[in-house]
Amino acid sequence: MTVKISVLVSGRGTNLQSVIDAIENGEIENAEIACVISDKKEAYALERAEKHGIEGIYIDPKSCACRQEFDDILLGILKEKGSDLVLLAGYLRIISDSLIEEYRNRIINIHPSLLPSFKGLNAQRQAIEYGVKYTGCTVHFVEPDLDAGPIIMQKVIPVLDGDTADTLAKRLLIEENKAYREAVKLFVDGKLEVNGRIVKIKE
């Protein structure tokens, strides 16, 4: 069975590109990206989708009276495309509880810190200001609480003397790309088992 993936984006789409490449080169088998959905009309991620023959869809937030209306439209598209897995790839909107419940343990996000540390925005700057010696990225399932879902995997890198938020983010992005495609592969291969907060990777 082919796992159909829908990807939600707001910006550059580097993690989207990582997953596209992994599917095209056979690293991730039995999966296809059904569509890429953005809340930003000018998101470069939509151009990435077009270059690979993937349908790109823009939903205008200004046309919706509230977040729930936006997510109702989004949910309709996800169902129409037969989505088995939803990826957040630099998606900047908070998702409604009803959408999360509909796709429980089937929405995956990546955050640029070692959760539960440094949740929310500007995680790299938070890490530097706090003075940690190591940071990293976390791939996790999405729950209603921000950056609080069950953790699938984490990658760790050192914080170097002289690092800025920008230099740290640049080095971390390499690990983010690796972690995201590895986590997607585990999901597609049926190797993730969720029990409460614990995600077990099956052999």
C-alpha cells in the first residue's frame, strides 16, 4: 500500500525538499506526496512542489472568519487527497484540536531544539541565551499543547563558541533534514508504535 503524505508549509520548504528527495531516490519506499498546502501564497515551498510535479494548494487565511474555518477547509482537502500522514514543514499556524484529533499520531512536526527545552519561536536564540553546550532538533507527533507531542527521534549538535542564532540554525538544519526523512521512513514502514508519551521504534 502506498502511504499518501500531505505537507503543510509556510516558507522555504527545506524539510519538504528532503522528503521529496528521499522518496525520489528510493530511500523512502511505498510513499507519495499527495499535495503541498500553504497559508502563504509566496511560499517557496510551493515552487518546490511544482518543480517535482506535486500539486500545490494555497488557502488564504483572510478568506476565513476564524482558525476553525481555515482548518475545516484544510481538513476537507486532506480527506479529499486520502492523506495517511500529515507533515508540518515550517508551517507557522497553530492547528485546531479537531484537526489533531482527526489525525491523531498521524501529524508529524520538527522543532529546532531538544524538547521539552526551548519550545515555541526562536529556539536557537533561546538555546544560546540560556548558555547550553548542546542543542538539537526533535521530530514529534503533534498534540494540542505546543511542541509537546510524543517524541519520535532527536539529533544533537554542540553549541560552538561564537555561535549566533543564525550560525546555529544553519548547522542544525542539516540534522533537521536527516531526522525528518528518517522519521517519515519509520512511519511509512510501519515501525512506530505509540504508547502514551512513549514512541517505540520496532525492529
